[in-house]
Amino acid sequence: MTESRVVFVDTTPYIYGLEHNDQYYDRVKAFFADSKNQMVTSAITVEEYCIVPYRNKETGLINNFKRFLADTETRMISIDTDIRHC
């Protein structure tokens, strides 16, 4: 595929990538490195990712996640019944 594409990224790929999951890290890394992907996510994903690090006071994981979202220019979208316009 040569066209750019908008891809909604849910919580699991962030966990696998940022926490270096042995089984999936290489695949997730390649996905995020693909410059054709314009990534979008939601506040729900942010909450899901951050809940355990907040509970465990692992601020480094939270900071890495927020920095990663900014570095990859991930766009935040609203989750509602009219999501087709993202």
C-alpha cells in the first residue's frame, strides 16, 4: 500500500511497544515506524494505558507514553456515535 492511511490505535500496541513485550515488540515497532500511518487514538486509550502506571507510581511509563504520542503526532479524537468523521 502506498497511500497514507489513518489508523486508530487502541491500548495494546502502546503497551507492547513501550514496555518492550518480547513476543510483539518487533511487529509493533515496525507498525509505528511506518510513516504512511497517521495514528489517532482517544482519551479512553490514554486512561487505559495510564491506570496501572498511576496506581504503581511509575511516572516514567506515563511520561514515555505522553512523549511518544507527541513524537508520533498521534491525533486525539472523540469517541461518540458519529466517529465516521475522524
